[in-house]
Amino acid sequence: MAELTFVGAAGTVTGSKHLLSLDGRRAFIDCGLFQGTRDIEALNHEPLPVTPEDLDAIALTHGHLDHVGYLPKIVRDGFRGPIYCTPATADVAAIVMEDAAGLQCHLQDRGFHRERCHGLAPFFTDADVKQALSQIKTVPVETDFSFCGATARYHGVGHIIGAAYLGVAFDGRKLIFSGDVGRYNTALLNDPTPLEGADTVVCEATYGDRQHPPDSPAMFEKALLDGIERGGPILIPSFAVERSQDILFSIGSLQRSNARIASVPVHLDSPMAIKVDAVFAHYGDAHKPLPGGADAPFGCRNLTVHVSSEESKAINEIRGPAIVIAASGMATGGRILHHLHRNLTNPRATVIFPGYLVHGTLGRIIADGVTPVRIFGDDLEVRATILHLSGFSAHAGQDELLRWLGTLQSKPASVYLVHAERTAANVFAEVLKGRLGFNAAVAQRGVTVQV
Ligand SMILES: [Zn+2]
């Protein structure tokens, strides 16, 4: 008998965790952290429907924090089984978890723990991260592996380096877990792999209610030129994984066609992004050929990389327009907080949010036009120009999700939508029923279904 219980990312965008029970053996597909509002982050402290010691295995779809960030906690609580993922995902997950552990300590040391983490005690330590990493077993894409008595296989799905959707074949039936679905025709990654048949599909629907703008390079070019005109820094809060590389690539393309943009210095202030660059270098078969060379990573020239915190602080001394890329993308932590703290009150400054912003995060609050905002204990009047461009999203838009699900060779018995705010999931369920004739439902947290 096979059952599926929705534990996380059911009615929320974060906290991805799906419990699969196969004849009494139990596994999580993804093991992510809830992020966002106080209520959503409090879900990280709710008991799981299975005790960690009784869990047999975990399979990860990719290395983002909302898919792997609960691993150190679950091993801390006693899980000792294998954690399966693709080789590149193992490297990304290590970078992401080590950063998350470091960030918790850093914020607590500075006395800002209550402010950013809603007063919750730190979740895990470096030692827990190490333990989680020691349980990882990598499996290349398109290779069968045994998973709780079932046969499982990863297939590339775009999104970020290493990301894969998971097919699980059990007792003559097939389940698919999409993880996060990437976009088509991107510069760095291959398109999502077409689907075969499936009886049950658990699919993300982050952008299930909307399309991405058709001409994002032109919008980004205008945002940069307007920012240069204002004369102050142009801050781009960016996820270190993938987004930073996409942005360097886009700036590189614009540098070749626009002398004004080419003349402005670019600063990558993210030691984590630099580690991710190394993952790209190491897994050449997990992405398209990279543009540029050592003097122009991802095709971007006029670039200075800031690793140490002294180098990061040197950015404060820069006068005139400069592009500063720093993590995190939703301004939930990382060096971007320091740059926002210094520049939000500056009318000459520009802030460009390049991707999805979860409800309740500082990024979303700023992008929604709230002022003042509180950073490091200071209430800051927002005078900088704030822009939110969704064109850099690593998630498929509605058409791209339909295109991918449309490759299914037969109609699945059920499609459950996860990883979306309720409105997006509800809209996409209707679209799937109307356009593809699928029996689509929005996954409900805590609900178990037969599969
Ligand atoms: Zn993701």
C-alpha cells in the first residue's frame, strides 16, 4: 500500500516535505525549512507525523534551503538513514546548509536573533550539518536506484544546478515529484526533461497563476540605466545559488550592447555565490557551456569579487553608480542586509529584486512599498527606488508548467499542487482541469492520500 502525506509546502511556498509510505517503509521527498512570516516559520517547530528514528530514507530534488534546510534538524533529532540526491545537489546543499548554520550564529552573536528569526531558538549547528552531509548518497540523473523497496530515478528539471524531478515506481504504479520546475530556453541550464507516464504527480505551482514578462532583458536594461542615471548604488539582492550567475550572465550580455552599462563597475559581494561558481566549474555536464573566462565569469566584465568582510565593507567607499549583487535574494539575511541598511534612505540608490519574494520576508515588505522598515534595530525611511522584476525567476511560469505537464504520455489519476501560495495553487488547479483535463487538487497540509 502506498500513501502520501503532505507535511510542508502545502498551502505555502516553503518547507517542502512530502512523506511517502510504501508498505510500512517511510521516506521524505525533500526536507526543507519553512521561511517567511512568524506563523509560517513557527511550523518548523511542529512535530513531524513520523519520528525521525523511524524514517527510512530521504530523497532531495535540489539544494535550495526550502528543500534541504530541515536536514540538520532531522538528523539532530535522530534520523540516520540515507539522503539521496544528484551529485551537484549534494554540493549545493552543503553550501546552503553551512551558510544557514553560520547565519543563525552570526545573527545571534550580533543580538539580532529576535528580529530576523522571530525569537525562535537556533535550529541546528555546524556539527548537525556535518552529520547530515555524511548521510548523503549521490545518484546521477537517469540512473535507477532502490528507494524504500521502490525503484526511483532522477531526471534534470532545470531550475538550479543539480535540480531534478524524482520518479518513483512501486507496485506497478508511478509517482512523480516535480521539485521546483525550471524555465525553458535559459542561458545556463537545460530545459526540464519531458515526462513519461505517471499515476500521481506532485507538482509545484509557485507561478501557477501568472506568466513571466516576455521581455525581461529590456526591463532589466531599463532598470540599470535608470539606476545609473540616479547616480547611486544599484543593489541586487540575489540568491547565491543560480540567480547570481544568471544576473552576471545578463549584465555581461548588456555590457556587450550598451557602453553605458559596460562602464559601470559590478561587485559580487557573496562568498557563497563564489562557491556556487565552483560547483558550475566542477559539474560541466549539469549545465550548458559557460560564456566568458577567468576575467569575465559568466560573461560579466568589470567585475570585482568580494570574499572577506573587509572586502565587503570596501563597497561602502565606492562613489558614483555601481552594481552590487549580494545575498540573500529575499533579504532574509546575508550581506545584502548591510547594503540595504546603508542605502535604503538614499534617494539616489536603486534596489532591484530579481525573483520571487515570499510573503513576510523583508524583501517582500520592501517591494510592497512599506516604509519605514526595520533593519539591525533601526527604522529606515525608504527613499531609494525599489523595483521588482520577476523575469529572473528560476521557476517555470504558468505556460511553462503547462508545457512540462503536457509532456505526460497519459493522463495521471491525480495531480497535487504544492509549493505555492493558496491563490496561485487554486488558479493553477482550475487551469489544469480546463486546459489539460487533469484531476488536479491543492495539497492540504497534514492530509494523507492513497497513491
Ligand atoms: Zn528551488
